[in-house]
Amino acid sequence: MKSVLIIEDNPTMLRGLEDNFEAKGYQVKTARDGDQGRNAAVKEKPDLIILDIMLPKTNGYEVCSQVRKKNLDMPIIMLTAKDQESDIVLGLNLGADDYVTKPFSPRELRARVKAALRRTEDDAPQTFRFGNSEVNLARCELRVAGKPVDLTALEFKLLSAFVAHRGKVLSRAQLLDLVWGRDTFVTDRVVDNHVVTLRRKIEPDPARPRHLLSIRGLGYRFDA
């Protein structure tokens, strides 16, 4: 489940965008001024930010600049009523990835969001290392201490989901959506059992996990 942060001060537009993206399966966070938006971006680290330019407290240009100075590289799509070339160039130079001029259709914005997220996935490294383990996402391979480790298809999908969302807490419901799919009936216990099995294959000491951590009452977090 991809996460989107929407920073917009117009409450009607904000609610409309929130409902629209949630209906399409996105996890949505919102902020109604620039300061809230900047803080949410740094804390939540969403997969993508939709950022209005004309915001209270701190405008969108400055929010974009501050987010990039924090070395956060998620795509940023700026929303504005302005359509002058100089405004577009300014936003792009500050680190925005795309620009949508109001009024716009929700369908167009969703298409731009989808394209930006797809480019991010295409640019993502296919090999990820943690501890003495290495996972190759393109080849669906896991090696621990240089030796190949057999994973079932579900175990590899689970590991890939954790790698893609490393540092973030994933609830059991989110893992069910990411790994098994929304139309599959699976209990939380099945998720827990697969996590235990995966720990045995990637953790030096599964009883004291260093990478695949249980977060009481919330779910699991993968730390590299």
C-alpha cells in the first residue's frame, strides 16, 4: 500500500483528494499548512507528496526546498492556480517532480501520481543488503553469508514488502494487502507464522531479532 501526503489548505479540496486516493487503495496523510506538511513529510516519510503552493505559514516552494534539504527523495507533485512558466521552473528547480495547474481532474492527478511512483520503482536499486544478508529483488534471490537461502513465493513477497517499506511500521492488515491481496481471506495468525519463519532464515538469532522487529500493538518494522 503506497502512502501519499497531501498538503492543501482548502478543506473541501483536501477532503475530496483524501477520499479519492483512499478509495483507490492509498494510505493518505494530510496537512493544512506548510509547517504541518513539512513536519509530516519528515516524520512519516510518505512514498509521494502532493503539495499546494499557496499555503499558510510556509508556502509550498519553501516546503519543497526544506524537504529536499532533509535528503528526502520521494516524488513531489505541486498544485497551483498559477500557470506561468517562471512559476513552474521555480518549483522544478527546488526539487519538485511534476506540476499540476488548478483546476484539474482527480483522474489526471492520479495518473501523474501513478507515473511518478512507477518511475521511483524503476529507479530503485534491485539489490539490498542488511547484516550479512543480500536480497536481489529482480532475481528473487536471498543470500545469507554468501550462501543461497530457499524462500517460498510468499516468504519472498513478505521480505520484499518489508524491504520496500524499511523503517516503517506495517500493520498486519497492511501486510495482508501487500503480500496476500485484498481479496484473499487470511487471518492475522498466518501473517505472524510467516514472519516467524522468515526470521529463522534472515536473523542470526531469531529469538532476538535485529532486523524484523515486533512493534507491540501495531505490527512489524524492518530495520536494516
